[in-house]
Amino acid sequence: MKNLHRINLLPRIQDIFFIAIFFAVLLLGSRMLNLDGDLPRHLLMGKLILQTGEVPTTEQFIHPYLGRHYVTHEWLADVIFYGIYKFTGLKGIVLFSAIMLAATFFLIYQYITVRFQNRLGAFFLVTWGALATSLNWATRPHLFSMLFLAIWLILADKLRRGEKIPLWIFPVFMLVWSNTHGVFIAGILALFAHAVGWGIDILLESTSANKAVGKNLWLALILSALASLFNPGGSGSWESILGFVNNQYLMSRMLESNPPNFQLPEMRILLGLIAASIFLLAIKKEKISSGQGLLLAGFTAMSLIAFRNIHLFGVVAPFVLAETLSIFSNIPFVFRLEASLQRVESQITGSFWIVASTLLIGVLILSSTATSRLYQFNQKTFPVGAVEWLKENPQEGKMFNYLNWGGYISFNLWPEQLAFIDSVADVTGEVTMEYETVIRVLPEWESILNQYDIQWVIIPPDSLLAKTLTDEAKWSVVYEDDTAAILRK
């Protein structure tokens, strides 16, 4: 009995895996907060929604688009993020992000381990997928989509294998997802892959394809697509997302929308996972289903088209490739080790290590002043000093600002001051083109400043625009530090 009690206190591989991802995110928390300028805008939007009790249908924060029709498709994530921020600060957001990411890969590992009984292989695959997605780890609403996609893949897999699962789960889940983040489309694509794959199996192997399964797949797909329309933007969410993705100008200006550069060392993780996918599928004796094949091929193509899709591929690839793990079960050493692990872990119940570590570390982070200093907006990334100066010395007139600072400026100075541009609001490219003309001092840059009656600017001090304005007699520097310079007429 004592031995059994000791065994029950041991952590399982899945516990170790959750804790490892959890700690990795906490270590990267400062970087994740400062990776881009999106989070402050999301916090401000969440604050506005909670204050007014409604999702705004027009642009509120940048003056060139003020009053233009705009509905955020991430309003629920914005509300959750701001709610966490209000009570716990930025360290709460990092902690929440760590829990979401750890839960994402924990769920995938747990599911494929139960299905295929290969703990080491599952650990290897899911770890590889997590490392690939780490390139896109940032405190943004797309973390919700990673978690939701993991859950969605599990539900869809059960459905395509004929397990009894209520169909209403799919539209209800999609209703939440489509109000949380625009990548709800990934869930639609996953079901579409399975539904089309079932059709291909019908054509190629009519005797083995289950017609009831196909009916359920198509029904779940249709109901989910309809449910995705129930959001403040209605069908406009689809139009906005697809229009944004197909806007060649905006895509060419966003680093994360460019194809991954495999010459960079950090991209070798993704390249290796793609190569491993080809190898594992090539040596697998039994073919995977057409739906699984389409799922993997589709998300692989998406990751090769745009860097921003790697976090989706890193979730999908381990899930699909888990079916290839059976080829290693015949290796005697692997078989014996797996049997030993299964024998030990079968005697361990509960989630003591996950719950205890999350609660203990969570309390330490939320109660520590050191983490408050660690998890904050970095003054080398954001114009922290300049914005504090502006709070004490508010400037009259309209501003022009550096793009990645727009959300941070609005978060701190709105509604008294509206930004010119931020990293979220422009879905058509009009303001981005004008911004680029001004910041690069291209022909007509002065006419754009005059068009918008710009009275002052907040930009990097070493930028071409700052140097150009400094040389002109009608502009003067009123504030400058290593990150930002404020000049006004």
C-alpha cells in the first residue's frame, strides 16, 4: 500500500509536459508582451466594451478612420484580457497565456497518448510542434485560437471516427470562437478537410466509408459555418478577414505575413517538422485517412505561405502524425519502455502536479513585485517615457505616430488624444500607405501631414522623418529620449 501511495505521488509525463510548457511561457513572458504593438489596443478595446456594455461598430481610436465602420472580431478576447489586466496587471496576462499554451499542448498529448499508447513518441511530436509555435508566442488573442483548435481537432477526430458526440457542440463552440478571434476559420477548414476527405474515401473505397459519419461531418460543418455569423459583425467578419488576407499591399508590409525564411536558424524547427512529416508518412504501412491527409497538407501549405500560420501547423501536425507512431511499437526497446511507463502511469490518478504547480507559481507571480517589474511594457519597445511626459504636458492638435506605438499611445492617452495609426485598425491599407509615405519621407509626405492637419509627431529619434523635420525651421523638438522624439510645429 505504501508503494502504491508513493507511485501515486509521482508526476506523469503529461504532468511534466504541462509544467515545462507553463514555465517556458513564463520565462518568455516579457518578450511576449513586447513582441508587437497589438496588446495595448486589445486592452483598450476590452476596457471600452466593459464601460459601455456594447461592442462598438465604428473606429474609435485613430483619427483618419474615426467614425468609419469597423467591428472587432476579437471582442470577447479583448474583454477577457482587459478583465485580467484590471485586477492583476500585465503579469496576470502572462500567467493566463502560460496556462492557455500549456493546456493546448497538454490536451493534444493526452488525447493521442490515450489513442495510440505511445507516450515517448507523443511527447517527441508534441514538443516539436510546441517549439515550432513558440516563434509566434505573443500575448494576443491568437492564443485562444491555438487552444480552441486543439479542442476542435479532438472533437472532429471523434466525429470522423464514428464516436457518439452531440452535433450541437460544434455550432456552440464555433459561436464562442468566432467572437473571440478571427482564426475561427481554421476550425471551419478542419471540418471541411474531414468532410471532403470522407467524400474522397467514398469514391476510392466505397465499402469502407461510413455514410452516417459523412452526414454528421457535413452537418457539423454547415451548422458551424452558420454559427460563425452570430457575432457583432455578422457576415462582415468573414468579409473583413478574407479581404485582409487577400490585400496584397498589407500582406507585403507585414513581416508575419511573409513566407518563412528557412535560412534563419529559428526556422529550422519548422523545416524539420515538415521534413519529419514527409518521412513518417512515407514509412507508414497503412495510409492515413483522406481527411487527415487534407488536414495536414492544408495547414502545411498555410505555414509555407505565411509565417503567421506556423502556430496553427504546430498544433495540427503532431495531432495528425500521431497515427504514424505505431511503426515504432515493434522496436523491442520502445515496446518494453512503453509497457513500463503504462504500468506505472496507470496507477497514478488525478492532476495534483498540474494544479499544485499552477496555483503555487501563480500565487508567487501575482504577489511578487519583482514580476511586476519584469512583466511590463518595455521602454525600448514602446515610448514609455514620452507618453508619461505627454500625460503631464498634453499637446494640442492632431498627431502623427510610429505605427507600432499607436495602440500603446491610445491605451494611455485616449480619448483626449487619437492616434494616427496602430497595428490593428487598418484593414484596407489606405492609412498604411499614407503612413509609409510620411515616415519614409516620400514625395507628397508634407501634403499628407497638411491634409490631416498634423500639429505634432511622436516617432523614433533616429528615423528619417525625425531628421527631416528637425532640419526644418517650423518644427521643433519638445521631448526626446533614446526611444522616442516628440516634435511639433
